[in-house]
Amino acid sequence: MADEGRRGPLVGIVLGSESDSGVMGGASEVLSGLGVPFETRIASAHRTPERTLVYARTASSRGIRVIIAGAGMAAHLAGSLAGSTLLPVIGVPLSGSRALGGMDALLSTVQMPSGVPVAAVAVDGARNAAWLAARILALSDPELEKRLSEGRDAMALAVDASDAAVGAEEGRLSWLRPPLSRPTAAPARTSGPTPGATASLGLSRASSPSRRERAKAGSPCRRPRRAPGSAT
């Protein structure tokens, strides 16, 4: 890591309340795993606005390069910090409101005015906020970029292992499934009546009389012709 010798934190994790530490702890775990130094502070945009302002204005001079801010409900913390510093701020909307399930915090975090950006992640997405912060820092840190690449490769290997386990389980249980029946081709249709149809009528081509035979026998439906001059 380029700043391996320095002891100062590179990422500032700011919580709006101590109750947010459960979710925001995910960001600390990711940064610790990547070897990124960080600090954690509690500052409320509404209850301690002065402390929030001082933190934002002094973060850069203390070596902070990225700020992660997590808050619920009105969730003005990330926006307040972004309005007082030029450092990139990543907002984590928290599902602290049972009534709205974090939708209020999400909208408060993402709906920032032009010129004051906040990079918002998913509701309770503290871990992704840490991954994003690490990617920002990796732009100027080849060693950190290498660790990020290794971390992504490890995720891919975990997916491959899960896929192999599912495939093995399906193979083990394949004998429980009935074999798939292949569809049979439909019989070719002919222009004439089918043998079954003629059989149902009591007829067949061999037993049906020809036209000549019908002419000799005479049709029972035709009237006999009268000779010329015969009486009516």
C-alpha cells in the first residue's frame, strides 16, 4: 500500500447514532480485511450540527480521503458533510424507520442538489460503501488495487464452489426424477377417410361396390325410365 507507513486513517466512517453501529460495522469489516486504515465517529446532522461541520472541514487536513456516512430517517448526514468538504462522500441510507423501511433515508440521501454529489448505495449497504471507498483509494494505490482484484477472484471462486455443490446434489438426486418422455411424431394425414373411420361405418374399400356394379344392379333411389309412347 502506498501509504503503508502512515498511521492516519484514510476513510472516515461517520454514524448519525450509536444505534447505527450494527449495520455500519459491515464497512469496518471490509476495510479491515483490505488493510485500509479508517476511523469511526458519531455526529448527528440535527443534534450536533457544529460537530458535523467541523468534522467535514477538517477531514482532508487530517489525511482522510473518503467519507462514509450512515444515517436513517431524514438522513441529512451525508448531504451535510458533502456540503462542507470536497472529499467524496458515500451515503448509506439506513432502515431505521419501521414505518417506511429505509425509503425515507434513501430518498434523503440520493436527492442532492446539483454540485453537491453524494454517492449513495443500497439501504443498509454499508459493506458496498466500503468496497466503493477502497476502489476510489485504489486509483492511486497499486497494492490496494491488487488486493481488490484478489478479493473479487475469491468471490468468483466461492460462486464456482456453490455451483459445483448444487450440481453434485442434483446428480445425487437424479434417480428420484422420472425420465422425460420424448414427444412422438403425429401420424401423417391422408386425403381420404382413415381406416378407423371406415371401419366404424361398417365399410371398407374391399367391400364397397364399384360404379359398374352399382350400374348393373340399378340404384334403388332412381326411377325406371318410361319407354316412349307408353301410357301414364
